[in-house]
Amino acid sequence: MKHLEEFIAALTDKQLKAAYDELVEWKKTGILNDGLTRKIHEQYNLQGFDFPLYALPEKFFFEAAKRYFEGE
């Protein structure tokens, strides 16, 4: 079983940027379109979890900040 953070940590920088863009668009429009962010959420929840969609941005933004500040 993989933790959500593991799914996100496995993303390339390009994929993480794409997810970031999706989340920013969601914040602007109120609609999270189909894309990488939803795909990861669905893959994680298929393991038997029920992680709320509204809590997803923090996980992605934390990974982005970690890479930036730790120089990954």
C-alpha cells in the first residue's frame, strides 16, 4: 500500500508543475478538471482510502515547497 505522499513524491518536476497548474485552475474556477491530480487521487483511494478531494492541494504544495527549499 502506498501513501499519498509517495504517489506525489514519485512525480517528475514537470508532472508536479502540471498538477500545480491544475490546482491553481481549480482555485480560480472551482472546477478540478480531469488530469494528473484527479488520477493520483483516484489511484490512492482505490487502495481502500477515502481521502477528501478538498485536502489534496496541501499534499502537492508541500512536495513542491520541499523540492524548492531542499534543492531536490
